[in-house]
Amino acid sequence: MVRAGLNAERLARAGAEMADEVGFDQVTVSALARHFDVKVASLYSHVKNSRDLKTRIALFALEELSDRVAVALAGRAGRDALAAFADAYRVYAREHPGRYAAAQLRLDPETAAASAGVKHAQMTRALLRGYDLAEPDQTHAVRMLGGIVHGYIGLELGGGFSHTPVDPQESWSWIVDSLDALLRNRATS
């Protein structure tokens, strides 16, 4: 591989690609050094350690995913927005399982506050404005959506639905319809 042009951004991108191939947990500075055919020490001028590398991959994934969700939500409201929002996460997780795992990395508060994670929260709240939820119901709904969407995706990626003849897409549509009905029912008038 070409050594020239290595920098933190290129390492994060390569780490994200590697995560999709071998799993986020397997991405290390050593693994990237082997990928670029360089000595490990040469990468430490770009990243501090494996945790720093993983954080950079997580930030990359959060940004990439937030762009996809934003495009999916544009011009939509209600159930249509809810389905587009949930589908954007699910499709991203299927296409980029390692990056999706990276986006779940717990970040320190300062890094999290400066990340695209804030944009994810804002988009979730914007989606929920279409349901006219007052606080604290809106916060409960944000947590519910995160739990259900990420929980379902995690189970699906882990093969949790392979033991039944019911198509996981049928369940996914049923869940989105049920969430929409629940949120409409909880709306304040």
C-alpha cells in the first residue's frame, strides 16, 4: 500500500473500512500499520493510541450516519418521517456493520458534545415535533426510539431473527406502525 499521505483522517477512514470487514473490535493501530505496510510507531504521529483511533472512527461514522439520516428525513413528517429515520439507521447498519458499531462507542462528554451525536439527537427531536409531544414525554420518546431502533438492529445483525420463518422486514414494518400509533396516541392536544 502507498505510505504517502497518511494522516489522522485517512487512518480513521481506513479504520472504518476495516471495521466493516473484520469488526470494530478488531481495529487497532497495529492492524492499520499492517494494512498500510508501515511500522506501528509511524502511525503514532497521527493517532495517540487505539482508543484515539477508535474515537476517530466513531466520529467519522456518526458524521456519515447523520448525513444519511438528514437526507432521509428531509421533507417528511409523521409516520413517513419515522419510517425514513428508522430505515436510514437500519440500512446503514446493514451496509456498514463495523461503522455502525463504532457509532455506538461511548465518547467522553467533551468529545460527544462536539460530535455529530448532537445532530442525531436534534434530528430525533425534530422528528418527534411532528407528534406534538411535551416534556417529559419527548425525552421518553427519544429514549424509546433509540432503544427500539438500535435494539432491533443489534438483534438482527447478530442473527437473532434467523430462527423463525417470519420475515424480519414484516416485523420492522409492524414495529414502525406500532411506534407511530403509540406516538400519535401520546400527543398533546
